Amino acid sequence: MFEGKRVVAGEAILSGVTTINRSGAETKDADQTEATLESLIRQHSRLVYRIAYAVLRRHHDAEDATQETFLRVLRYSSKLAAVDDPKTWLARIAWRVAVDRSRHLKSKGEIPLEDPEQPQVEIADSGVPADDSVHGAQIARTVEKMIAALPAKLREPLILSTIEEMSPKEVAVTLRINEAAVRSRVFRARQILKEKLCQTLNRK
């Protein structure tokens, strides 16, 4: 349901890139910038959206943050040629935008507990007994809530490294901490989740 929404903001920026570049002199540099931006947006729209959602926990806020991220990329397009790792550079911008927006929402008293737009878990017919499928979905939702409840300094590297599959180096650059801290915090976060999940399952 929300797969299409994840790239809407990026697609909107694409049309803006074309309009902005073609309204001036048609040059090879402008064409190259447009091509680079288009490639960046098409490749990493999903990454930017998921980073934003990991911080903001609401789809419409994540979409707004995704659009703001690519607007900033457009604003700094002249620096693209000097960027060694576009993915990490973009992830860092996305994270900063999402964190800033989260702080702004908290200052206004808008602190979402759960996304009311969160789609219901669909149980696929894979031959697994219905009770087992429902139980698995419940565990997944429980783990998601546990992750959301982790302290920010543990939650952030866990989300980026585990959910977004970023390397410790990429996470370190994005969060501006060292790689050793990334590994230590991810390990600690996993320990906490494992302990809490065991406790939850043992109570049932």
C-alpha cells in the first residue's frame, strides 16, 4: 500500500530538477548535474524514506522529510562532483533532516506513539498454519515497538545497520560517531531486545 508513496517525493523533485536546469542555458554541466541527481534520487529514494520513517514514525512526516532531503541535495548539487560516497552523504542529510523535523514536532507537542496510517500486517498463504502466522506477525510488531522504545543512541545505529543494512563505516559517518561506538551500540541494542523478547514470550 505504501510502496508507491515511498518514491513520490523523489519523483516530484525529479520534475523540479528538470525545470530548474532547463530554464537556463543548456550546457553539458547542467545536463550532467541533472543526470547525476536523477540517478541519485532513483537509486536512494527508498533509503531516504526509510531513514525518515525510522526517526519520525509517521508516513506523511517521512514523506515531507524525504522531499526536504532531496531539495537540500538539489540546493547543494554543485558539490556532488566532490562527493566520494553519495549513498552515505545522502543518508547523513536524510538523518539530519529527519532529526531536525522530529525536534520541531516535539517542541509543538506532536509526539506520535504509533502511526495511525500503519498498514495492517498481511498474512500470506504459505502453507503455514494461521495461528503460527498470526503469532509471527505479533512478534514482529512487538519487536518493532521494542526498537522504538530503545534510547536514541542505541536505536539509531541499530536501525541503520540492521534495517537499512549499512556498514559500520557508513553508520559512523551518518551519525558522526566512530565505528567502535557503532558496533558497541548495535551489540547492546540487540542484547536488550533479546532479553525483553525472552521476557515477553515467557509471560505468555
